[in-house]
Amino acid sequence: MSGLFTALKRPLRDVLRHRAELREQRQWSRAAWQVEREIEDAVTGGRTLVVGPWLSEVGYEALYWLPFLRWVTEAFRLDPSRVVAVSRGGVASWYDGIAGRYIEIWDEIDPAEFARRSAERGATKQLEISEFDRDVIAAVERRIGTPIDVLHPSLMYRLFSLFWSGHRPLSFLDAHTRFEPVVPPRIIDTSRLPREYVAVKFYAARSLPDTPEIRRTLAWFVDSLAERTNVVLLDTGLVLDEHADYAFGPANAPSNSAALRRDLAEAFGGGGSSGRVISARPWMTPANNLGVQTQIIAGAQAFIGTCGSVAWLAPMLGVNTSAVYVDPKWLHAHLGVELRACHRAGAGRFAALDLRALDPLGVPVHVRS
């Protein structure tokens, strides 16, 4: 009798585990269906449809929100003429083919107020409609002058959280995104730019924290590039979120760090290459900074920058991209999505570079002979 029980125990355990897995899968499927029903309710009302407001990180807008909206446009046969995109930084061209009209948030709200209200939200991602969201939506509705429906970013976050958490495979994301090239805007006079250049944007992030060692290595990186070609730095000089740009050269070193100022002076001294490093900061305002960066990247021979933000966008502008990091744990899901997106869209090449791989011995790259 005991032998029979032992023989049945394993198949029974397998059946129970399989049933539990099926229950869990049904749970996640129901969660996805619920979000999809809410999306349908938002887009089929017949009124002017506002997509946004986008108050979150640039990287999520470029890598997820725009492809998600293209899927919504296709799946629900939306006419872009009834769609109004609401974002910030002069990114109207990002929404070509999605929205017939674009409203700049910083035409409605002062950037300093935007930064303060964003900090009060306590979350960088729009997982729900906050009071700040409601205030922006109300300002947009006043600007439009008629009642509106809203497709809010929280719906995308809820849907894609099933992928980010590992409960749905990459094919689930494929089914709800459409990756396409992005058309750059024309904001600045291109005669201001060198005929050939590499666009560079390094900013502090959890994947590339701001430490003296990393700062010196990146300064060496920029100077090495400048020995071969012109470099256009996309440092905005604006502090609008938690991601502050690195600024290179002795004049940009923190005044309270004599050692760091000396190291940067050494990195940029002697070869004269610093004269080939140009900052795009004078051409940017809060209301156009992302648009200007998009235009400059689109005209570059290549783009190099922190892995995230506009690094996800650059290949969609047809520009080969090297994205730098030192801590990949914040990037695992996104790297696979970006590589697949570039393949699906026929975009520029994307390569992720771990700075630690440049020197396995841990010796700072900038002092190697």
C-alpha cells in the first residue's frame, strides 16, 4: 500500500502545482484584460482624447510610452486628428503619427513649480493619477476648450508591470507596442553645429552614479573622443528631475573639490582637444531642451551616453548608440527591450557598455598608459 502511495505522490504533486500555475496565469490574464478594457473605454468615447500628461522619466517615455501609444492607435484605429499629446521639453515630433496636436506642459506650469510638484508626488513613475496630474489635465482642458477623455500613463504602467515583474514574457510586450523611427524636429540653426560630430550625454543615475572615479573616467572618455572628432555635449544646465547631467572641463568641476578640479584639468590639458568639445547648453530652454537634444542626436555620427533616457531614443533616429553603465541591475529588462526594438524598427545599432569591462583590474581608465 505504501508503495502505491509513493507512486501516486509525485504525479499528484505535479497536478497540484500545474493547477496553481494555471490559477496564477489566469490572475495575470484577468489583470491585463481589465487594463485593456479601461484603455478601450478611454479611447472610444468620441471626444478629444488627451494622451498624457507625461510627467515621468524620459527613458520610459521613449522606450515604452510612445510604442504603446502607436499600438493603441493601430489597435483601436484612432484618428490622430482627435488626439492631443501632453508632455514637456519640446517633444512634439516624438508624437508624429500619434497626435495631431501637442501641448507643452511648461507653457502651462512654470518649470520650478513642475519640479516641486513632481517631488511632492513622491514617485517618478505615474502609477496612479495624482493631484498634480489632475491639475495639469484641468489646465489642458481649459486650453482645449471642450470636454476631453484621457488616456493616462498609469494604464501603460499597470499593463507593462506584468512584464517588468516577470509575470508576462517579452512577447506580451511585443503584442502591445509598435516601434518606429522618430522624426527629429528643426529647432536650432544647424550652422551652429560642426559638420561632423559625436553627441554625448552623461548624467548621474543609479546605473551610473556620480562618484569622483566615474566622473574622471567619463572626462577621459570625452577627451579621447575629442582627439578624433568634434564632441557636442547635451548638458542642459537644468535640474528638472533626479538625473543631473555631468558637466566636464575644469570650469565645471565642483568648487569645493580641488582634487577633482586638478584631475579634470589634467584630463583636458595638454592636447588641445577641449577646443573640440562644444556644449549645447546655450541653445536650450526648459520648453525646448528635449527637442534640441533630439535634433542634435539625429545629426550626429554617433551617440554616447548614460544607459537610459535619450539613449533609448537615439537608435530610433537612425544613429548608432553606445550606452554606458556600471550597475546593470536597474537595466536588465530594458536592455532586452531596446535591442529587440532596434531590430523590429530597423533602427541604428545599440550597444551597452559596462565601464568596468574597460579595466578588469579596477585601475581608473583615465590614468592607464
